[in-house]
Amino acid sequence: MSKEQNQDEFYAKLKDQLLDTTLWPSEYLYKFIVKTNAEKIEKIEAIFNYLGAVINTKESSNAKYTSISINVRMKNPDAVIAKYIEVSEKIQGVISL
């Protein structure tokens, strides 16, 4: 199975779970981890700019990695997934939780 098929299956399952468990529009919490790099962090923040997102960052104890938590109101599961895809396409090495 290719990486793209795995990703498609993951997003389809996520969409089903979001539809089953959440009344939309709703608040959604994104969590990302990147190697500490100001440019990558700024790019992630820019993707959620103008959405009224509350963004918190925290460096790991050795400052090698930074976790980014983004709480934002999204209109539906497709909008949630679109942001995950946008982040993964624009920022290399990001881990989505």
C-alpha cells in the first residue's frame, strides 16, 4: 500500500470520526511537532492566520523540538482535513498528532 493510500484512508477515517462525534461548526485542536525552527513555526502559524486561532508553542526540554497547539473554530470535517493537508504539503518534517 502506498503512502498516499494510507494517507487517504487515514483522512477518510478521521472524517467519519469527526462527523460521528462532533456537531459542526466546532472548535478543533490541532497539534503539530517540528524540529525547532522559527521559519517552520511561522509557516504553520501563517496557515491558520485570519481564522481567529489561538496558537501556543512549547519547546522540548532540550529545545530540539517545538510542539504547536492550535485551537480554532472550523466549519466541518473537510475544513479540518484541508488544513492538515496544507500543513503537510508546505512544511517538511512536520508531525501531525
